[in-house]
Amino acid sequence: MEKGGLLPVLDSSIQKIRSVSGGSSDVLINRFVTGGIHCALLCCEGMVSASVITELIFEPITDIPQQKDSHGLFHYINEELLLSTDRPEVGDYDTLFQLMNSGFAVLLAEGMTTGLAFGVQGYNTRGVQEPLGEGNIMGAHEGFTETVRTNMSQIRRRIKSPELVMELSKKGDKSSTDICLCYMKDRVPKALMERIRRSLDRVELEAVLTTGYLRPFVENGSFELFDSTGTTERPDVLCSKLIEGRVALLVDGVPYAIVIPRLFCESFQTLDDYAYKPYYATFIRWLKYGAFLIAVLLPSFYVAIVMYHPELLNSTLFMLLVDSEKKAPLSIVTEAFFVLIMYEVIREAGVRLPKPVGGAVSIISGLIIGDAAVNSGLVSTPLLTMTALSVLGGLVVPELNPQVTVLRFAFLISGGALGLFGISLLACAVLVNICATEDYGFPYMAPLSPFRKSGMGDTAVRSGIKKLQSRGFTVEEYHE
């Protein structure tokens, strides 16, 4: 995009705008005379509200009395007319196009090397709806939208504190995407904020279209199995993280927020945990821990015990498994891989297909393929049962689905190759990797590693709200 100050001759300036935009059909240029001065109002079709421009811009401007020159016209508009609360000044063509593409109307006048911009956004956006990926029973049913300023207002509505800071910036040479950095200035360690700002300053991208474009810049570059930054699509969840001293990144066009830092134990916590009695919330939390282990280890344990450690089974169960497996033409490891791969294919098909079709395809495919595989003897019934339980356990912790999927296959290979010994070796390697994961000085496994007794009240169990609130926890306690 070309840069430089605005040309004082209106015709030349309009000609340059048309040249830079390539004569784009959605760039609207409306010429008129007001106060005895030739002017032009520029905007992008579909990005502004026609009714707002007519009522708040055109009608007041066309009633301006005679002015001596363009400077007098702009002075009159700035001092006498309240056309818009958001009125940045335009000093170059780069800024002019950025504002136009953001839903501003830009006023140019003969003889002026600057322009006036008015916020009259009117593009269509999706309203606030219930989040799809983070369901709850007792909490709010509002989720983030694709409009960053709407998301900012949802946060401000919940945290009415002057300590809440929201810093807007733009990233992407071509997209100029609005990025909002949110934090509580009295809760966030200064060192953390400085490091995050330095990380964002290193962002050099042509476009930022989703949170995945930014996460590599704010995460540790070393090999890590688990993400040290999290995401959420719920404003209430994000507000709780901000109050704990975390930092959030909102990206325009994305209904998710990046949360820095993220801890492993948070994958097993939901907002509903704090709406139930402590004993029930603790039970549900331990249920999730168990489901995670089942999701990762159950197929590999089944394969390892049947192949290498049948002495661990009683005679009745052993004979049942042997009778089922001897009818299958494939090895037990191949069977397990086949079933897991087919599940991933069916799941991906259900996600990518249109909603009215995707759900039906997933259910019908699972029933038909599963029934046909068992009846034909291609897959044994016990193995199919173990795999189904593993898949079901993974659905309990959806935030860890990518890691669970990969680890499930990795443990299956190790169990099929070396039995329980191979599973133990891989488990040690995974634990070392998780415990070594950290970002900005925050250990991913805190408060388990390093151990913090004070943090176990919301990790191993869920203590009462009074106790949790009186403690005044901030994530800075885990900083090393």
C-alpha cells in the first residue's frame, strides 16, 4: 500500500485513491459542496451504516454555513459538530485505507493535506450466542463473537474495575487485524507483561486470521507435547483468569481468546465446578482425571496384557479374551490401530460435513462399520469395547483431545512392542516432558511440580468458595 501525505488538490487525491484501490467497486466516493468548500466523503460499501451516515454525517455537514477556507471548515466540524465519538485524523493514504476498511467514513476537503474520519461501522456481525465447545449447566450462556470490540465489552461488563487494561494494536501487513491485550494491572507481574509485549513485537505476518497465527510467537519454541497457552470462548471463564493474574489476547474475527499462561490442571476444571457443592465438584474432577488416563492408556494396556502378561488375568477372563482374539485374522495391535483410525476418520467426517449431515453420518457410520467388523470377525468384541471406552474417556476432557489422540497411538505402539515395560518407559518420557514444560517462568504442572501445598485446594480437591476467595490467589505464586 502506498504511503505519503494527502494531496491538497481534491481531484488529484481522489485519483490517487482510485489508483491505489485499483478502482475497486466497493470504494464509494461521494462529492459535494458545503460551506462553499468542495469535499468528498469516502467509505467502503458494506462496512458502514447508510442510515448513520445520512443522519449523523451528511445532514449536519450540508447545513454548515459559509466558511473562509478548508481549515475553517474542519475547525467548525471539530468544534461545533459531534458527528461521531470516534474521530481519528487521517494524515496519509495508508491510514486512510486502514480506517475505511475498518468501517470509517473519511472526509476530504479541497486544500487540506489531512482528512477527518468518523466511526460509522455497520457491517453485519454474529450476535452473542451460547458457546459450542464449552458447555455448562449453571453458568452464563454467552460466548465470544467474531467482533473484538463486542468481546471487549463483554469483559468490561463483568469486571468493572479501573485496573482492567485493554491495549489495542494491529498485526498483519495485509490484514491489519485488531489485537487486544487484556490484563489486570494490579495482578499481573510486570516481568510477564514485558516479555509478552516483546513476543508480540516479533510478530511479522502478512495476515492474522486466527489465534493459531499468534500462539507460536507467545509460546516456548522448544518441543512440548502440551500447549503452555490456553484458549476459551467464554467471557466468564476469561474474566476468572484475568482476576488470577493471567493475560489474554483477543483477535478480531475469532470467537476465542488466548490465555497466558495455562496450567495442566485447568484442563480438568470447568465453571460448573464452582456452582456445585465441594464434595460433588471434587468427585467430578477426579472422574475427569480417571477418564483422561483411560483415554490414553486403556487400549495399550489391553494389548500389552493380552500379548505379554496374560498371567495378570484370571482364567475365566483369559479364556474369554483368547476365544475372541483367535477368531480375528489380524494381530491384536493391527486390530487396535484399525479401530482407532476408523474412529478418527468418522469423527473428522462428522466435524467437516454440514451439521444436518455430519451428525447422522457419524452415528450411522459408527454403527454400520462397528457391527460389520464384529460380525465378520475382523475385530474382536472386547477390543472394540476397550477402544470405545477410551474414545469416550477422551471426550470428557475436550481441551486435551489432540494430545490424547497422539498419546493413545504412541502408547499402543509401545505396549505392542514391549508390553507394560514399554508403556512405563513412554510414561516416564511423557512425564518428564510435561514437568519440563514452562512458559514465561510458569511451570505447566504447577502446583504438582514443583509442589505447592497452597494450590492443591483447587487441584486435588475443590475447596469451598469462601476459602478460595479469602486466599486471594494469583498465578504469580507459581512463577519461578
